[in-house]
Amino acid sequence: MDDELLELQRQFEFAQQAKSSIRLSDRNVVELVQKLQQLQVIDFELLHTASDKEYITLDQLRNEMVTEVNRLGRISVIDLADVTGVDLYYVEKLAQSIITDHGELMLTQGEIVTESYWDSIAEEINERLQECSQIALTELAAQLNVGLDLIASVLEPRLGTIVKGRLEGGQLYTPAYVARVSAMVRGASRGITVPTNLTVLWSSLQNLLQEMDGASGVAVDGSFFQSLFNGRVKGGEISGSVRAGVHWTPAVFAVAQKESVDSFFSQNSFISYDVLQKLGIPQPVQFLQVTNPRYPEGKPLVTTFVHPSMIEMLDAATEDALERGSWSDSLSLLPSSFTPQDASKMLFLCQSVQLALKSNKAHIFGDFYVLSSSFMKDICDCTVKELETLAVSRSLGTVKPGDLPIANEVKAGYDSSRLSVSSEMASDSGSNKHADKGPKKKKGKATGNALANQSESGADNQEHTSTKSKKSQRKGKDTSSQTSDSKQGSRKESLKMKEDNLSSPSEEWIMEKITALVPDFEEQGIDDPETILRPLANKLKAHNNQYLDGEKEGIKKLDESFLNMQLYEKALELFEDDQSTSVVLHRHLLRTVAAPMVDMLLHDLDEQNKLKSGVEVQESPNSESISFSPGDRAAISKSFPGALSNKALAVVEALEGKRVETFMSSFRAVTEESGLPLKKLDKKLERTLLHSYRKELTSQVSAETDPVSLLPKVVSLLYVQVYHKALQAPGRAISVAISQLTDKLDETACKIIADYQAAAVTLLTLSATPDDEDSCASNRIREIMESQMPALKSLVSGASRS
């Protein structure tokens, strides 16, 4: 067997050495290869070399590329194309496959690099690092002609193994250098006792290193210091806290800071934000309630943090002032570091103040002044009594020009003590004599009682002055005729202006009254009018105006209604002989005219009673449109004080009765008790009102288009023309009212009225049933009545002309 193999080898070697008698050209070889590929004898891809003289398979190209890369360690793809003699396209395509199959190779920036190459580079870098202690990555990247990120990614896994150093901030440091700088960072950080910006500390350490190492010193980046510092903090070598990465607060400072805050707060029950900021706490509220939640019950104010005990103290003091009907200066009860905004916020945290505000028992002025409603009521009563006293004195002509509450006439040196008690003013005005000033009253906290006494004194003197006023008016009747008409008109205008000024006093006048009535304001140095005096004066002015305007408007409306009631009452005399009709007319008048008048009076008295009690009254609708039930009238009457309540209940009872004169007597008693002087109907007023009533009825009759509504208006107008009485009659009393006119009218007029009245009764009867037949009949009757309307209207116009 071996002999045969040897023989075959000899034959093969002979065949190779033998010269062929037939030689093929390059073209023939190319055609032959193409033919073999067509016959699929060659079923793999062949690549042409760059010289077109050779063929190479992909596997052979791959092997040659891998061999070349392993030999050089780092080679570009372009160089591989030159070495293998294959087009660059095939080399780049095959390079991606080689990198995928060989994990130790990497392709970067058009170069294939082996791991062994980077290991050798790392060894070179380590040797250089040990010599220099520091190398910049930018320098290495420039030397190796690679990117900075690439060199960093290559060195990081080799740190501590091949490269004996530390990479920080783009710099390589030796362990010895790192330990040296780390010791400097630890020592410098431990020496800090106050909050410090770390960037300032790193700058100082950089300068120190440059001084120590001289010109050959290594430039250290701040991030290297920060990294070493963070490691020391995590390891517990340095105690403290870092905020925002660079703001360092040592533990020793935090402990001292906390102890200082605890000591101050426990001793004073408050601590201002300024104190906390001086202690290095930029966010005081967050420090007290979030970062250091030791004061969960504390309340943050505008500039101060307080303990609930301070709020309780202020609450108790304010509650005591409100119970005594006095006032309280909250800011004066607090430490001097508190601002008005702090005091205002504390007041809204006081439970008693909130309850008083909700129940309208207290008011706040100037952020921190708390005034009870009773205290303000006393001041309001005094100013109202003063205005009433001045009004009486003005009517007597004894009021002094300086006493009028006119804004432009207030004197700068006005002696408010002269008006501190309204009774003195009334006494001086009534006697028209000058009296020496008495000693000033002692100023103190019992202001509410003094105001009440002054109010009572003013009321007594007003009554005394009113008596003298009546005498002066009687005397004035004899002298008034001696003046000319022009002077009378001028005096009326002057009195009208003074009356307007009295009904709307100026702020300055009210402020002077407050200062005189409450000397405590001046004693405690409340000299700024914008703080409490002017706001309080504005509120009292609005209160007084509301009170006086309501009283004036109420009197005017009641006067009109009461005069009309007296006018209608006189027509009832014509039916006294017919008892049943009289009862119907009395009840109709009580229900239609008297009831709205009573509701108007009760509504106005109720509002005035609330205003006198210091209760805020919401703007109500027109009192003429208000309607109460009998139960509501009784309830409102019972809310009035003293005798007024009994007399109001008597009016409510009379309103449900059968006689108008009983009601009128009770109504006069109520108005006299409430101090509302109502006019009495005299002959002159009666003629005036009757003329107006006749004129209004005439226009209504002329414009009336409803046949049913026309009849009662014509009857009422006939009573005015025939009897000179204003009759208010319901529908069921119209027939009796017409019968009273038979003796006063001719037969033709009586027939027209009787026929029209019968047709109206029939129409109303048919309208009550919805039948079709009745509806047709109603239409016919309505047409008949419409045709008779001109004749009925002519009766009134004829009587009017006669």
C-alpha cells in the first residue's frame, strides 16, 4: 500500500514538472472560469483582485484580513484593502462580519483594533502615569488619534489592573496623589464650622496645591475635589449635609443652630424669620415644619412663627374686651417684633374673634384693632343724639356755626372736650349761654359705660330742648310776618342746606366726636387717622346715614299712607246706617290700605331697631312692596323693646278687627311711642289730597278699556264729585254705593248706572262657568257693556263740568 502511494506521488510530481505543450491565455482562463460557474462546477463566489490577474474567495479574504489585524493590532480598513488587493467595498462589508464574529476586535473611526492592542497601550499609559502622577485624557486622545470618549471607555475597565490610577474629571491620577488630595479635602472640610459654598473651598485647595508643587504642580479640577468629598461624606468621615450639591452645612453648625432655635422658641413662644435667617436658615417655615418638624402645632405668620399659647393669650384678651363691650389693640399685646400683618393673621386664628365676626358682634379696623359691636353702637348712639340735638338747636337758632358737622368748616384747633358729652351741648344750646369748661373726665378702658351714660344724658336734654323749641316756634309766628318774602326764601334754602349737613355729617366731624368720646385712642398714641379713626368714621357715617335716611324715608312714606287712610276713613261716615255694608267697607279699607301701611311701619321699625343694636342690615327691597302674614307681624312686634312691643301688638290685633277708628287710634299710639311724628289731616290737606285723587281717577276713567273695571272707578269718582269723599269700596259693596247716589243724580244717569251694574253682575256670573253657551252669552253682554262705556264715562265728565 505504501509503495502505491509513493508511486502516485512520483507521478504527480512528474506531471507538475512536465511542461505543457498547450498554453492558455488569460482570456481563455477567464472564459473557462465563467464556463465552470455556468455549469455550477464552481458554486461559490469568486472576487477579482485589483490587478485583475487573480481570483480570491471570500473565506480566503476573511483569513487574510484576520491575520493582518492580529499581526498589527490596529489597522484601517483602507490599508486592508491595499494589502489584500481587493476592492474597498468588499473589505468594508467583510469587516462588519469579522467584528461580529470576533468579540476581541472593535471597529472605530474606520479602524479595526484588537484588545491586545489596547492592553499594550494601557501598559504604556501606566508607565507614563507613574512618572508624571497625572495625565490628561485629552493629551492621550491626541497622541493616539482617537476620540476622548473612546480613550475613556478603554481605560475605565483597566483601572486598578493594568493602569494603577484613578480617573476623575478627564484626568488620570496615581493612588498616592489621590490619597494626598483626599487627606487635604478631609482636613479642610472638618475645619469648617459654618455653612460654606464648596466651590470656594475647592478654589482654596487648588491654590494651595499650586503653591506646594510650584511650576510643576498638577492642575486639579473642582469635580475631583467634589468626588473625593462625596466619598468621605458617604463613608462617615465628614459629618454634615449638602444642599444643591455645593452648599455644605457642618453637623456641628446644625446642632448649634437647632439648639439656638429651640432655646429661643421655648423661652419666648415665638421666633421671627429674621432671627432664623441670621442663623443661616434661608427658608424658615420649611425648616420649622418640614426639615425639622419639632413644632407641628406652631403657626407660621407673615414675619414670625408662633406657638399656639400666644394665640390663646391674644384670644383671651380680645374675648375679654368684647365681653366688656370695649375695644382691643392687638398689636400692643404682642412683642415689638410683630408687624400689623402678623397681628391681623393671629386675630383670624383666634376662635373668639372668628365667632364674634360671624355673629356680627365685632369689627376689625386697621388690621389689628378689634371693636365690639356694642362699643360701636354706643359711639353711634352718641353721634345720632348729637345730630338730633344739633337739629333741635338749629331750629331754635342757637346752634353755633362751628358746631355744624360741615367738612369745610371744621377748625384745626377745635376743642373736642366741649362736645365730649352731648348733654353739655344740648344744655348750652337751650339756654344760649356760655358756660365755663369743666374738668376733663378720666380716660380709661370703661369707655362703653361712659358712652352709654352720655347717650342717656343726651336723650333727656333733647327732650328738654324740644319743649323750648315749641315755645320758640310759637313766638316765631309773630315775628315771621315782619320779614319779606325774599328773606323767607333765603332762610328756607339756608335751613335746607343745614338740614342736609346734619343728616350727612362729615368724616372730620365724626372723627372729632370719636376722639372726644374715646380718649383712650389719643392716650395710646393712635394719632394716624388712616389707621382706625377714618375707617371707623366711614363706617359710623354710613351707619348714621342709613339710620337717618331710613328714618326720614320711612316717615315720608308713612305720612303719605296715613293721610290717605284718614281721607278714606271720612267716606265711611256715609254708610253708618247700613251696618252690614259698613263692616264690609271697614274690613276692605283695613285689608287694602291699612295692612301695607302696618307692614311698612313694622319693617322700618325692625330695621331701625337692628341698626341701633349695631347689627348690619342688608339692602332690602322697597318697603312698600313688603307684605307680612299676621304671624310675621306678631313676631316682629314682639322683638321690639318695652312699651313699643305692646303697642305694636295692639296695632296688629286692630288690623284684624272690624273698625277703622280702633286701628287708627292704635297706629297713632305706635308712631308716638317710636318717635315718628305723623301729620294729621286738616281741611287744607284734605282739599289738596281730594283734588289729586279726583284728578287721578279722572285720568284712569278716560284711559280704562275694560268694561268691568270701569264701574268701580266711575262710582268712586261720582262720590268725589257729589259727596266730596274718597270712597274705597269692594265689588260686593258697589250696589249699595250706587244706591246712595240715586238721590243725587237724575233718572237718566241712574238708569245708565243701574243697567250697566246689572250687566256687569251678569257678565261676572257667566264668566265663572266655562260652558260654551255661557261663553257666547258673556261675549254678547261684554259687547253691550263696551257700547255703554261712553255713556257711563259721560256721566262723570258731565258731573265734573257741573
